[in-house]
Amino acid sequence: MKIIMIEDDPEMAELICEFLARHNITVDNFETPYLGLSALSLKSYDLLILDLSLPDIDGLEVCRLVREKSDIPIIISSARSDMADKSACFYMGADDYLPKPYNSQELLLRIHSVLRRYNKPIISQEPNSIFTVDINRHEIKKEEQPIYLTNAEFEILAYFIKKKGFVVSREELLTNVESINYESSLKSIDVMIGRIRSKIETNPKQPKHLISIRGLGYKLINE
């Protein structure tokens, strides 16, 4: 996932970038609106995090300018708490408003929530893929054959497919899979992994697709 951020507080920007990087999210931050708008016209991003109190152009105007040309999801990150500002942001096309100060974990949850609402289809089209997923159809296939999964199992397996072979920790699943309660124990993740293996593996006790990486988490072999 690649995010663009327009935030003129370098210390805060650095903290956010470092935190999101630990969750496999790349952030390009720009301290001035002009640079941010220029980057948006040249590159493709999944989401915009936008401060309101910016030099040269107010964040509300930046939001309006972005929305005129793009449907990119926008999360406002601002210390301005006036209801008029909040109303104006949503009127200009923002998708969420996160008042400062906030916990970085909350920002991560808001990012995934906004992206889920956009409901963009995630379809694995890698050559030689064993598993393919279509989020809009709520369907995962193994070698073109549908796999019958519960909602939680579907979201977990879809997340692994999206990660394209990267190791996924239990904590990452708790954070990014909506149907899993964040207060769930790490043990419950292992139980659901076991259930998924029973449906996708020839021999669940010796998995070849959804494998354990000792001390780190799990990885899906999708080829």
C-alpha cells in the first residue's frame, strides 16, 4: 500500500511514516501543498492523509482541489476541532476526520476502514497463482475451484493473497482483518489458520501452501 501525506510538522510526519512502514505501508510526505498536489498528478496512491493548517494553501482548499480531479480516499488529520471545519471537510469530499492528537494505531485502523468502504476489487492475477480472490464477489478459488469459507476465514485468506508471499504476523492479522475482534487472543488466530488449512491443504498437518514461519507468523505460498 502506498499513501501520500501532506503534513508540515516534520516530527509528526516522521513518526507516522515510521509506524506505517512497520505495517507494510509506504508513505510519501510533502510539507507544502504545492509539492503534494504535484506528486498526486504524477503518481498513483491508495490514500491521502491531509493536514488542514498548511502553508500557502489551506487544507480545505487542497481537499477541494484534489477531489475535483481524483476519487482517492482522503483522511483529514488536523488539530482544528471546530465543527464548521469538520463539516466543510466532508462537504469538500473527505472520507474521514481524525482530530489530533491521536494514537498511531487508530490511524492505521481508519486507513483500512476507509479503504474497505471504497470496496475496490482485489483480484489475484499473478501468473501461476494457485489461489485467486475476488473481494466484490466474496469468492476465493484454488486452481479455479471455489473454496467454501466462513467470513473470517475468507478475510484472512484474502489478506494472505494480497500480501503476495510476505510473512504476516498474528498481530498484523488482528489489526487488518475486520471480522477478527482486536481483543481476540493470538491463539484464536492459530485456530482459524488451522481451519483454513483443513480446506486448502491436501494434508493439513504438513501444509504446503499456508506455512508457519517460526517466531514471525505465517506465509502463503501461492504458486
